[in-house]
Amino acid sequence: MDHTTHTEHAMHVVEAAEPRVPTIGDHILYVLPDGQSKGQNRPAAVVRTWGTTLSAPINLQVFIDGYNDVPYDSIAAVTGQLWKTSVQYSSEPKPGTWHWPAQKA
């Protein structure tokens, strides 16, 4: 007598929704464009939006890691913030762009 057990796993496919358009006060991630931390993500707050679509640029206050991210003679190293204007969205993190943080499961 054959007692083979078959287990079927249901596959649940979730399509990624289009990212939402940011609004003032949202926290996003900015990809540093240069320096020794080039390509690394830093948290940022949206301070201005230039449109109502995802392709519209936004202005940010970027929270940096002081002297680890910018030169010693930079005021940003002291304040811990960079002001970045007209930053574009990218679904794949690229230097000088912003993206949403990964959603926690």
C-alpha cells in the first residue's frame, strides 16, 4: 500500500503597487551622490513638493552622519543636515535620488 503524502503550497503573488507621491513631512531615503559615503542611504524629510506626480521633484532636509558624510570644513558636518533641492524619485536607489524605505513585514 502506497502512503505517499502530497503537500501543495498555495502561491500568493502580490503585485507591487505604484509608490505614492510624497507630501510635506514625509520621511524618505536619499542616496548620497558623492564623498566617502557615496551611494549610501540617509533619512530625509520632505520640505517642499513641486507637483502632484511621482516624477515631480521634491526638496529635502537630509540627516547625515556628520564628518563621515561630508568634508570637515562643511557647515553640514556641524548641523548634521543637508538641504537638497529638486531631487528626483528613482525606484532603484541611485546617487542623488530619493526612494521610499523598504516596508517592514
